[in-house]
Amino acid sequence: MEIFNSPTEFGARLLLLLCEFSEGLGMDQLVFFDYTMIYSADFEDKSSIHPSLPHRLAELVRRREDIHDALTLYLSKGLVTSSIGEAGIRYLTTTQGRAFADNLSSSYHDKIKRQAAWAFRNIDRLSAEMGRIFKIEQAAV
């Protein structure tokens, strides 16, 4: 079973990210904040989790499909839920998802938890950057 870049890996990162954002996140936000957690040095953090690769910004296009697959898996397991409102579809963790996230304790997951907290602390700046990169107007988080 392949773990690297699998729906399981993406889903675990998304779950840890969603634990920080109790109001939930939309698909564009999930794609962008997952990317910023991995390549945070590109966004004024001290170091990235993954090595800097040329043309890594192109990953944003591919990441949407991977995140969709991860959400499908985690929704089916009851770890994530969705709601529809004025801001569109938002994804949130469930009680079971939070319990699962609390048990993710590898050094990689600890780094992701720190990066998710960093993304939350920098939401305004990162949302502005997302709007610039995606060329969209972003609804308030």
C-alpha cells in the first residue's frame, strides 16, 4: 500500500489543518493552506517541511484532485463532515476526526500540527496571498 501522496496522507494533513480552523475551510482554502503548510518558507516561515522543488507552485493544480480523493475517504470514515452555507461548501472535522487527529503522533504529524497552527495564526496574510495567486476574491474565513 502506497502512503506517500496517498489519500491517507493528504487526509491526515487536512484533518490536522481542519482541527485548527473550527469554522471549517472551503476547497480552495484546503488546497492553498495544505500547500502553505508544506512549503511555508515560501510564505515567510523559517523552513518548509518538504524540500523546495522547481515549479512547485504548479502542484496547486494537481493538489485539488488529491485533496478531493482524501476528503472522499475521510468523509466516508466519518472523520470529516461538510456543510453548505453562504460561503459555499465548507469542510469540518467531526468529534471522531478530532480524536483520530489527537492520535497522530509521528514526528511528521507533529510538524504538520505546528504548521497548521502557523497557518491559522497567519490566516489574514495567507488569505491575501491565496487571493493573489488564485486571482479570486476570498470570502471571510
